[in-house]
Amino acid sequence: MAVADGLPDLGEMERSGLSVPAERRLGEKIMAEIRRDPDYVHDAEIADYINRLGQRLVSHVEGARTPFEFFVVRDPMLNAFALPGGFVGVHTGLILATRSESELAGVLAHEISHVTQSHLARMFGNQSQAQLASLLSLAVALLAARSNPDVAMGAAVAGQAAGIQTQLNYSRDFEREADRFGLDLMEKAGFDIRGMASFFERMLQFGRLYENNAPGYLRTHPLTTERITDMENRIAQRPYRQVPDSVEFGLVRAKIRAYAGTPSDAVAEFAAQLKSGKYARETDVRFGLAHALLRDNRLSAAEDEVAALRRLKLDSPLLENLAAQIRLKRKDVEGAVRILQAGSQRFPNARSLTYALLEAKLGAGGPAQAAEVVDIARKELQLTPGDARLHALEAKAHAMLGERLREHRAQAEAYLAEGQLDAAIMQLDLARQANDGDFYEQSEVDARLRELRQRKMELQRNERNGRP
Ligand SMILES: [Zn+2]
């Protein structure tokens, strides 16, 4: 890829800024906080969707130096942001404000490009690493206080954070560079590149309308008419491409809407939309309505919508999961397990079905089911060793079986996968004290505990030396 005009060489800046592993560690620290935020979206269907969309773009980055992780935050404010280390967050408000999947891909491509061009590290290139660490830890506090303004910490931090907010703005050069690299990624990944310009243009108009109350996105990513013109000029030089939205895009948006506001309002909103006939896909509206009805405990009506969706030939793991969740609410665990088992076989890559299946089996409460959960979780973990939720489900199953060493050992891995080193060490201590494992298990726990304590000492040493 070409080096941007008028911007310093990447290698040069990196030497004065933050190293790639240090940036990743910092990002992980921030993420450990964000995952505890009540508005962090743990829903596997939404999380998987945004990650698949993001990874489709990332797979076209040349020489990517950091793994990427995408996540969603429940917040009506239009915003998207890149944290150090390849973590990219998107607010539900922004997802709902996009009018096509290519528009959403455009926002992600822009954020990905801030990361691949090391804009954060370059922005703070002149600051010492100690300053950088304290600046970013304040940014974390700001993020945490975002939706909880009445939390005491929020008030204490607000003053200092206001100063940081202005420093976290990307420069116009960075914005132009992120637009240019982002458009390139979109094109390579097969999206409609006009999506980026159309979304940013609407944001710009929106910003003019609200002036001082502009969405958070406009404060961190300065938008100007020149930027839009630049984008449009680039787009005009490339061939026109019509790209239909994926089925998942519509379903995930409907699900987000179904869980906003009160259940009865959500039901009324979808019912009115269905009646008006104003929609692109009937399946999206009925899927949203079914989820809203499930939330509102109107299970027969929700089942009617599932039947209608099957008649409309909707073929998606999200529909299977919905059908199973309705059964679970009816306390029909066996029925739910049957649907989820068949669904997992038809859609082997749908993690949400695996989680739901394990949760349903645990809900059934018997030792035989718990043993099955352990088997399935372990098998899945061989494919995705860093899956915190699978580790946590395995821990729950061991707890039901009264296996204390195994329970705490699995819970330690769950915490570790979420970057909570201290909590992981505490669990391993408990695993050791449980004293109900065989010799090999005891020594495995000992070895893991030594390893994590060593890791903690290194982190503390780095911190004392002012490195994140
Ligand atoms: Zn930007």
C-alpha cells in the first residue's frame, strides 16, 4: 500500500510511539473494563455478526500486525471508535442509522484503517509512555462513565476527561487517510464503496442540524465537506457495483430494535410497520416482532411469527435460536434442545446455537447433561481456545457435578480470556485448595498458576518503568 502524502513514515513514528505489543496490552486492559459495562452487548448473534463483517474487511489488510476484535455497545448515540490494539466498538445507534450493509462496512473500514495506519500511536507519538498510559486510562474511565453519568466515578473523572476528549480527535490528515484506505478495503472485500460517502454525508447534515450536540462520532472524527468531496471523487473513478445486504444484517438490526425500549412499545412498533407495508424485507419485520413478543411473554403470538417466517423460507441459525428460546420460556427444555441440536448440525459455525444448546442442557439440571456440556465445551475449545463463554459454561457444568478443581480451573481460563489476570489467579488458587483432583490435574494447576504469576510480575515491572 502507498505511504500517505504528507504523513511521516510509519516506521519512524513507531519508534517514538507505542510498540505493537504494548498497544495490544493497553487495549486488552481497556477491554477488560468495557466488557464489564452493563451496555456491552454479550449477545452472541450480534457480536458474531459484527465480527464477521469486520473480519471480511480485515482479511484484505496487507501485512496486518494485530488481531482485530469488534464489539457492540448498547447506546442510542451515533458512535464508532477504535481502541489501541485492534479493538473496534460500534454503538447500536449507529448500526440502526445505517441504511445498507455497505454503509456499516464503510464505518468499520474507516476505523480499521485508523488502526492499521497506527493513528493512535502516531497521535501520541510525542508523549512519554507514562503520559500515554495515564491518558488512556482516563479515556477508559470516560468510556465507563459514558452511560452511567450518576456513578460517582463519572463525576470525578468528567473534568479531566473533558480535556482528553479534545486530544482524542483525529487530525484531518488522519481522517483523509482512513477514508482512502477504508475505501480500498471496502472495494477489495466486495462492498458498495458509495456506502461510505452516503453515510458520512448524512452524518454531516445531522451534525449541522444539532451543532453543539453533534454525535460523539463527529467530535472524534472531524467531518468536512472537503472530505465528502474527496470520497465522492474517488468513488466516481471506480466502477458502479450494486451489493445486496446479507440476510443477517436485517435480522441483527431487527433484534437490536426489538430489545430497545419497553417490550410492549417494541411489539407495537413492529406490528405497525408490518401493517403499513413499509419495509424492505418482511422477514426482518416479523423476526423483530417475534423477538419483541417473546420479550413481552406473548409466546403463542411469537410462535405464530416463527411459523410465518418458516413459510417465508427464512433459513438462518437466528431463527432456530429464536424458536428454541420460545420453547425454553415455555419450560419445554427437551423441545428446545431438539431444535438446537438439529440447528447446530445444519449451521455448524453458529456459535450462538452452541452456547444456547449448552445453556439449555445446564438448565435441565441433571448430571448426565452436565457431563455432556463438559464434553461439547472441550471439543469446541480445541477449535476456539480463547472463547471465554465456553470456558465459563464448562465451569458451570463442573460446579453442577461437584468437581471443584475443574470448576475453578475452567473459570480461571474464562477470566483470562477476558483479560482479567487477577481474577484468573484467584480462581487457580481456589482450584489448588479444592484438593479434589488427581496428581496430574494438581500439577497442571500449579504450572498454570506459576505461569500467570510470572506474567503478572512482568506487567508490574513494565508499569513501574512507565510502560503500559
Ligand atoms: Zn476517523
